[in-house]
Amino acid sequence: MRFRASLLALVAILAGARGAQPIDPAEELFRRAERHILEGDQPQAVSRFNSVVRLHPKSGAAARALMRMAELYARNREFSEAFDAAQRLIDKYPASNLFARAADVQFAVSERVMEEYRRRRMKNDKSQRDLPDRATASEMLRVIVSNARQSDLAPRALYRLAATLDEERKPQDAVQEFNTFLGRYPDHSFADDAAFQVAFIDYRLSRAGNRERAAQERARLAFEDFLARHPGSGKVPEARHLLATLRDWETTRLTEAGKFYERRGDAGAAARSYRGAVLNDPENPGSKALTEKIEGLEIQAP
């Protein structure tokens, strides 16, 4: 009887062993990392997640480990680390169903960084403490545009990149990126604002210290293009006002040039300047008087 009982016990043990599920080492490491999070030990959790990726890169837990690292870093305002962890996931596991979530984390991180820069600028705080530098923040957006070409994040990131470059006082670069946006996404809901910004940046440049006339002409053409392409935009009234202001400035400039040439006795040059003022803004109240003056100067001109 004792022999039979021992045999039955051995059979039961073997049957139990066959029924037991083997421990997945990657999943076990992942669970340990999660326990460290619950215990408030983020450094140890990150170390465990990194071990999952390093030791078991082909496991299903590896991409999840990188995702959790990115989210942990983002939650703790470790922006560069969060962005880089998400990028590791995107680079190593492009077919993962976490790809879009990683791209979302990257965009959210870039938005938080730029928002913090804007907040500090309003307070005249020029420090970069706890933040990636400006160049790195812009590069984050370029990476997102490249990563998420086929998603709705790409146009948002490209628009934000252009706006960020403008905030960084890089107007030519900003205009270039806004124009890239318009070329790729002409029907996007941000297209009217992008077109307006192209014009407005040159408008600002035309008012800068050196009063760049080329920028003034670019702004005029860009505002006219904006009005033609986006007649229903909420920015139409502002664009019309700024375009009228540009015309007034140019009319004044040409009129003053005409007066200068008159004083010098150069009737031909004066007539040409006055004619430019009339052509620039035919509906200007002073156009009729200038036209009469032009006729008199043309008689005097050799």
C-alpha cells in the first residue's frame, strides 16, 4: 500500500509540473518594474525596464517597457529622457501597436517644453533650467514630423515648428517651414493661419530698424495671396487692415520721394515717383491732386 501511495504521489507531482506555466523572464522583469513604480522607486523601475529591453529585446514586453519609461519620464518633467525613450520604441519597434502612442508622448513633451519657454519669456526669465535648449526643442519637432508622416501629428508638428522658429527670432526659417506646411497640407485647418503668418513675418521685417523694402513687397504679395486663397478666414479683416497700412506706407514713401526730386528740380524723377504713388493706391484721396501734378511735371521734363 505504501508503494502504491508513493507512486500516486509521484504521478500527481509530475502532472502538476506538466500543468504549470513556465515563468516568462521578460514579463517577470516587467512586473517587478511595475511594483517599483507602486513603491515610488522610479530609478529602480527604469533600471528594470531597461533590463527588459536589453535582455529580452524580442519579447512583447520590450516595447511596453520603453513606453512605460517614456510616460514615467514625462510625468516627472524629464522631457529629454521621455522623448528619447519614446524614440527608442519608434526606432526599434516600428510595427508595434504602441508606435502612435509613443509619437503622442513626443508631441505632448514638445508642447510642454515650448509652453514652458513661452511662460518664462512672459516673465522675462531667460533661463533654460530643467528644459532642453531651444535648438533641441526645435529638433524634437523635426523628428516628430519625420516619425509621423502619415498621421495627423505631422501637420501639427510642422506648424508648431514654424511657429517655434518665429518665436526664436528666426524669421526666414519660420517662413520656410510655414511654406513647407502650405505645400504639403494646403487644405488643413491651419492653412489659413500659416499663410497669414508668412505675410505677417515679412510685415514685421518691413517695420524693423532697416525698414527692408523687399520685405514690405513680399508682405504685400503674401497678404494679397492670403486674401485670394482664404476669403472665409477669420483673419481676413486683419489682413485687409495690414495690407492697407502697407499701401499707405508705400504711397507716403513715393510721395515724399517725388517732393524730394521736385526740390532738386528733377521733374522727370518727381513725375515717376508721384506716378508710382498713384498706381500703388489709385483710390487714395490724394491721387487726383498727384495726377494733376504729374501732368504739369511731364510738361517741364526734358
